[in-house]
Amino acid sequence: MKLLKERIMRDGKCFEGGILKVDSFINHQMDPILMKSIAVEFVRRFASTDINKIITIEASGIAPAIMTGYLLELPVVFAKKKKPVTMENMLTTTVYSFTKNRNYDICVSKDFLRKGDHVLFIDDFLANGNAAKGIIDLVNQAGATLAGMGFIIEKAFQHGGEYLRNAGVRVESLAIIDSLDNCEIKIR
Amino acid sequence: MKLLKERIMRDGKCFEGGILKVDSFINHQMDPILMKSIAVEFVRRFASTDINKIITIEASGIAPAIMTGYLLELPVVFAKKKKPVTMENMLTTTVYSFTKNRNYDICVSKDFLRKGDHVLFIDDFLANGNAAKGIIDLVNQAGATLAGMGFIIEKAFQHGGEYLRNAGVRVESLAIIDSLDNCEIKIR
């Protein structure tokens, strides 16, 4: 996706340790016009796919997911990172965060992820793929079907994409970063 | 907003302790078409207001905020509930959560909330108004101007709206709940 790649090269910032900051347009301040273009591209890439629901994880996945759901006129569910006090009836799994070096739980209500659902997972980043693995676990627990996974940015050198594709998951990443070595952004 | 009020009466669920659950269409599973209609209504209500940025708080505020930012073609910033490890240069304030009975910090980068900004705050719920007060503190710390605050649902009996309006804030709530006594939803 040319527009996105150009924006990453222009406004993305690279830091030691393979960190790419895109917080001026994707995951802290967000550019809603770009988000809509991103959603259009997800719609295009998953055009031939049977989907009845979008799923994402709070918080940075919500903007691209709601835009994609809006275009496709499909409900959007976001998995929560803490079990809300007012919610029973949840599916839960544990995700290891590489960035934060700790485990956290994600959960989704059994009312909104069910047997028979064909879900498209949308998120901002694919790195080690741990959040994606958590979603796969929730989808399996629900007896639902994973139709595909769409990411705005994939960090190929962290191998989550390799794992998911080898596991047979349909993965679409709109910008693939091959390397951030020497704080230089190399996009495929 | 008639469509929203009807939806709350149809799909909202009331629980002991003044809890209104709208997690089938607003804050867990989301209806993107309704979110767009909500955003259109925010645009209409703040039509005469000088705004250059939308601000919200993760996670449930992001969907209505990104839709409003999309319609107005304005950047959207979401305040984060934990200081990210990769972020310096943050404005921070402490918010007391009535629902969870604990304090949490919210923060926003000084790069994205600045002197000269005229911000519209968008969120899903206005109850005690503690999150809104936190945002006011961040806006003041930044030397920015608060143009207004828009909420999908206001629980009038928890008096956050009263506090904000008395403090001179322009508040627009699309559905105002007068009472949830005896688990019966009374909308104004």
C-alpha cells in the first residue's frame, strides 16, 4: 500500500531494539483519512473471503477495525485486556508481550464470538505474533472460524507472520518492514 | 438522538447498582453503522465550534472518536491508560474509576496536545465525570483549549454532566439516562 509506506518513511521513527514508532498517525494520534484508506485496502485484500464479523484487540486495533467494519457493514468486536467487573461469560487466554516483557490476559464475551462466526482479525502491528496467537486460541475456544488476519504493519524480522502463514492462516500486511537495523527503516 | 435511544431501549441491559450494559453495540461489540450516525450527530451538535483535533481515552472512546474525526477530517488522539515504555515527553494525570474503585493514570504525548489546540473530547459514557476531569487537566497542562465534550450516553443521576456544565464546559450527550432504578431504563 503505497500511501501507507510513504507515510511510514516520512513520519515513522526508528529506535534501538527494533522499535518503530508510528504514534503520530496510527497508534496514539491517528489520521482517520489514512485509516479509511487502510480499511479500503483490507476490504480489497479480503474481497473473496466469507466474513461475518471483525475482531480486534484494544486499543490500537480499534480504529482500523471499526473503519473496516463500517465499509463492510459488519459488527466489530474488540477483545479486552482486562476482564471487566460487569462481564460474565467470557473466553480468556494469556498473551506474552515481548515489548513489555510480561503476560496479560485478553478476553471476549461468548455472546459475541460464537460457533458459526467467520471472523477477520484486524490489528495495527504484527511482530512476534503473540497477540494473534491469543486471538486464534479465542476463536478456537468459541468454535468459530478464522477467515484471515490483516495488519497495518508487519515487522518481518520478528517472524510472527512466518509462524502464522506456516500455520495456514491467511495473513495480509499492508506494509512489511524487513529491517530496522541501525535505526534505518527498510520496507519491502 | 432517536435511533440511539431506541437501540438502548432494545439492546441495553440494566443491572443492580446503576449499571447499564451496552456491550452488544457500543463498548465490546460495536455497530459501525450506528457509530457513524453517532459521529454525524456530534458533527451537527458541534457545528459552530472551532475544533482542530479530537481527543478521547482508550478503549471505548476510540470508535466514536475516529468516526467523528473522519467526518471532520481532523486528527484523533487517544489518551493512554498506561505510560508506554517507548514514550517520553508525556502529560499525565490521575483518574479515579468509580466502577473499578481504583485510581489509574491517563497520559498523552506533549507532541499531540499543545498550546493553540482546540480539542473536542469524545467518549462513550459520562457518569461521575472523573475521566472528563482528567482530560480537562491534560488540556490545561498543555495550554490547549477545550472546545467541548461529546458523550454517547450520559448517566444524569451520577452528576458528572452537572459538574461539567456548571464549570462552563459545552457538553453534548446523545442519550441521557435519568434513572436505572429497579433495573428500568428511563431515558430523557
